[in-house]
Amino acid sequence: MFLNVFGDIMDNVKYAGFWSRTLATLIDSFIIMIISLPFTMILFYGKFITIQDSEILFSSIFGQTIYYFINYIFPVIFTMYFWIKYSSSPGKKFLRMKIVDKDSLNDLTPKQSIIRYFAYVVSIIPLMIGFIWIAFDKKKQGFHDKLSNTIVICVD
């Protein structure tokens, strides 16, 4: 009986498609940019820096550390926080989507979040085919979803 009910639930899942997921990613990128930009401006002398200023700043360990934190570490922390706490990102949440375990439909685990994030590389490297694959896959999974055993679903 339980398996039939669970099977019916799995049959009624509405997978989030390529374009809605793309829009969610654009929203997330915009939010990260809005948060990062003031810090960038404050830390780099409160203005947009010139090429000459950037050469001086980036020649220091402090400048390089700040640059890498703002551009690489902060987006990872931001994304992981939302995936682990809400099983979604702000863009996905706004568009009423959720990232869940493919087999159980439970929230994704921290381990799945880490695998999923770093599996983006696998989706990006071969001409972004891992992302484009979402449009053609029956369960709308990209390579990063397949590697982390997750799906992105639409929620009410």
C-alpha cells in the first residue's frame, strides 16, 4: 500500500524546466551581485577602481584575498546556506521551486548540496551541455542533479 501511494506521489511530481531554472539562476546571480557590489566598492576605496589602482591592490595578499572571497567564496557560502536551510535558492523560492532528493522527495542533505554545487563544473565544462540537458531529460535533471541524486520540483 505504501509503495503505491509513494508511487502515485512520484507520478504527480511537476519538474521545474530549463527556462524557469534559468530565470531562477539569473535572479540568484542578481542578488549575489547586489550584495557583493557595495562590499567591493567599500573595500576598494569606495569607488570603482582604475586599472592602475587594481594592479597595486591585487599585488597585495590582502587585495587578492578580498577579491577571491567576494567573487568565489561568498557565492559558495550564499548558495550552500540557502540549499541546506531551505532546499532552494532565493530565485527558486521566488519561482516556487525546491531542490529535493530524487528518490525520497526529502530535502537535500548537506552532502548532496556540496556534490551538487561542485558538480556544476561537470555541467559547465563540455559547452554547458550539462545544463542544456535539463531541457531534454525526462525528469529535467542536469548533470549536477544526476551526480547529486536530486531533482528540482515545482511546489504549490
